Amino acid sequence: MPRESKFDAVKLRTLIIEGKSAQQIMDAFEVKKPMIKSYLARLIQLDEKFYKIEGMDGRAVSGSPVFKKTGLHLSATLLKNYGFGEGDAFRFSVPEAGKIVLEKV
């Protein structure tokens, strides 16, 4: 039986208009970059309009942080994919077990 597509034109269009990065869109759809590229092509064909997603040209970066004895390590590239830049201040919260949220200050 074929898998059901997660493609949702309204959701993708909204995320793009909101300026979400490729990594954020991959997370929202729970798919990898090649699938987002396919979704983007479908949306461009449907709307007959070009859309650009920040981070689609770059290499995909794992959404997984590295846990070490010294703490949680997040790569600069991973943080950049979520809109953080060098020198940005942020705070974190733990809204529920197993989830950490970083917010720009």
C-alpha cells in the first residue's frame, strides 16, 4: 500500500510566507530536505509563482543535538538554521518533559 503524502500546500505556503527556514519547514513536516524540495516544486507548479526558502541551497544539518558529559551541544549551523546568529542572546525553558525551547531575547 502506498504511503500517504504529507504535502499540504496551505501549510507550506504559510511557512514560507512567515519566513521559516528549510530546517524549520523540515521539522514542521517531519520529512528530510529532498522531500521539502519536492513539495516546493509542487507548490511552485500549483501557484505558478517562485518561492525561495532560506537554507535550501545549503547542506542539510541534523536536527539532533549532541549530549555529552559537559552538557548539551548545538552546532552553530543548526542554530543558524533556526534563525539564531552569532552574538544573539537567548533564554531557554522546559515546557514539558523531554522538550527544551530556545527563544531570542
